[in-house]
Amino acid sequence: VAAGSICFNPLFWNIAARQEYHNKLLTRLAGGNSRYGCYVLAATIFTIGILRDWLFKLSLKDQPVLDILTTPAVQALATLFFVSGNVLVLTSMWALGFTGTYLGDYFGILMDTKVTGFPFNVTSAPMYYGSTLNFLATALWFASPAGVLLTVLVLVVYKIALMYEDPFTSEIYAKRERERAVKKQ
């Protein structure tokens, strides 16, 4: 069930965001207000994320513990991964703002310029890699080999999502620049 949730979440938000971009369904449901539509999608993404995390943690408690993962060194590593992951996630949310974090660009709510400062100067996908580090930290903290395998699934699913998200988001901004260039003429 946890694996299904891990796979479902990015699939859901990518389908919902593309639906919004092409058909403005959430904006229409929000009375024509794209920000409200984005807020509804954000609340949904946040909620299913909490559910996914809860299912992940439940799955760790139902699996055997690997003794080698119960050492103080592994616990210290888990702490380091958790702190690092949260720094990546929280600073990327800060840099992007609320609508930037929750796919506002698919609603036509675009950033003025591409964010290139920290943490985006460390990785192009700090939310995904930070979240992956948090999953790994949790798996190690609970000494769960099943959790480590689920973390690999998280990474694979996020890498696949990026293959679709990055070019699409780049095209959204490229389209804006083409429209700006036409207006200047």
C-alpha cells in the first residue's frame, strides 16, 4: 500500500497539473480564480503526501529490523540525512513561495525569473531529493531494509516524474518569453 501511494502521488499531481494547464478545470471550479485553484491542488497534494508518509511509516513498523542498521553510526547518518533533506525541502519552498512550490506555473502563476540560488544551485530538484533523503533517514532510523527499498522506489518515481515535469515547465516559461518577445515588437 505504501509503494502504491509512493507511485500514485507524483502521477496524480502531474496529471492534475497538466489537466489544469490545458483545460483550466480547477480554475473554473474555483470560480475562475487561478490562485484558489492552485490552493485547492496544494491542499490535495499536501494531504496525500501526509497520507503517503503515514503509510510509509506504518509499513516500516510491520517489517523486520536489520540489526546492522541499529548502530549509533547509522542513527547519526539518519539524523544527517533528515536534517539535510529538510533543509533542501524547506529552503526550496521558501525560494519558490507557495504557488511556486505547488505547481502555480501550470495555473499561469509564473515566477519573474528562474530560481537559481540555494538550494537550486545544489540540485535542480531540491524538493524531490530532499524528500528522498527524508524517506531514507526514516528507513535508517527504524533500521528497516524494506524502508530502504521503498526509498529506492521513491527516487525512481521522482526521477521519472522529473523526466516529464522539467521539459514541460521549461516550455511554460519559454512560451512566456516568446509571448513577451512578440509584445515588444
